[in-house]
Amino acid sequence: DAGVIQSPRHEVTEMGQEVTLRCKPISGHDYLFWYRQTMMRGLELLIYFNNNVPIDDSGMPEDRFSAKMPNASFSTLKIQPSEPRDSAVYFCASSFRTPTDTQYFGPGTRLTVL
Amino acid sequence: KNQVEQSPQSLIILEGKNCTLQCNYTVSPFSNLRWYKQDTGRGPVSLTIMTFSENTKSNGRYTATLDADTKQSSLHITASQLSDSASYICVVGNTGTASKLTFGTGTRLQVTL
């Protein structure tokens, strides 16, 4: 398996624009997680899915953020409108059967909002 | 408030030397503790996961210890290599659900010649 795949790897956009980040989890994994990482706050869990269903989105910072998982092999994290403070590295991770199983992270998307 | 504190923030050691990273937590009720290694520009990779009943776990040259009474964990790296240069993140979970994970801000380790 190629591991967790994320795209794009880098995204530079202007404030106010819509940003969509994409993730393909490891095949057969039931759980998918979206994280954000900044120097100031470290890693933060934004939302996670179980079998394509959102379980907990309490980490989503505000209504400008939304996430979907239309099927077992694809998820998106959308920011609309984007703001400079959204600049961070966004990671997607997946785990096999439970959220406490080892989580496998993707390479991340580095987002810069100007 | 659930918190995970790591020390030191950064560390420089010579290749071949040992080092120990510390993690103190106030997460309750405790479920598990994980150590991740994150290379620059990459996602974190799990090194160890320990539950309440485990007080030590090894993964090659990495050995993690857990003292649930004092709420402390350490990650010991033996005979360090240049490839150990990375950030090491301590993550503590409670109730066994991912939404209850609390992350430390990491220790940045640099191994030099």
C-alpha cells in the first residue's frame, strides 16, 4: 500500500479564497483523522470519521472549516473563506479498526494564506 | 484542563550518545500514551503506544517508560544516529477515543557528528 496520500503538498492562496485539501486513507482502515500543525499550537485534531461518518468535529475551529468523506477512499477538508491565520500544515491520518490503533499519517499539505 | 508538557524543548547530542526525553501529563482519566517521531517535512510516525498496565515498551533503540502514578513518561534513545534527528511528540489519550487525544508540543532532537 502507498500509505496515506494527500494533495496538494503545498498550497499558496490569497485571503478570502476557498481551499480544498484532499486525502486518500490506507485501504481497509475504518478511521480517518484531520489534524492541523503550527509552531505555536503543535498538532491539533480537527475532526475524525468512522466508516465515512463524522464522529467528532469539536476541534474544527469555526464554520469556515468543513470536512466530508463521501466514500471509504476519499476525504476533503475545505476552508471557505481562508484567512492568514489558517496557514499551517494539515495532516490526514488513518487507523485500522479503532481510533486508538496506530495512526498512519500522510505527508501533509503546507497551506499558506497571504 | 488536560495538558501534556514535554522537556526539553530542544536538544543537541553527539552521534553515539544516549538521551532521554520527558513527558508529563495531567490527562484524566488516562487511557494510553503514544510517542511519535516526526522528521522535518513529514508526518508523524508512531514509535510506541502504552496503556495503563504497561510501564515499558521498546522499539529497536527506542525505549518508552510510563509511570501512571506520577503521570510521567520518558523516551530513551540508545546509541543515537544522525537519522534520529527529528521532533518527538508525546500524545496522551483518555477514554480510548481519538477525540480525547492531548498533544505535547514536542522535543526537537538534533544529532551531530
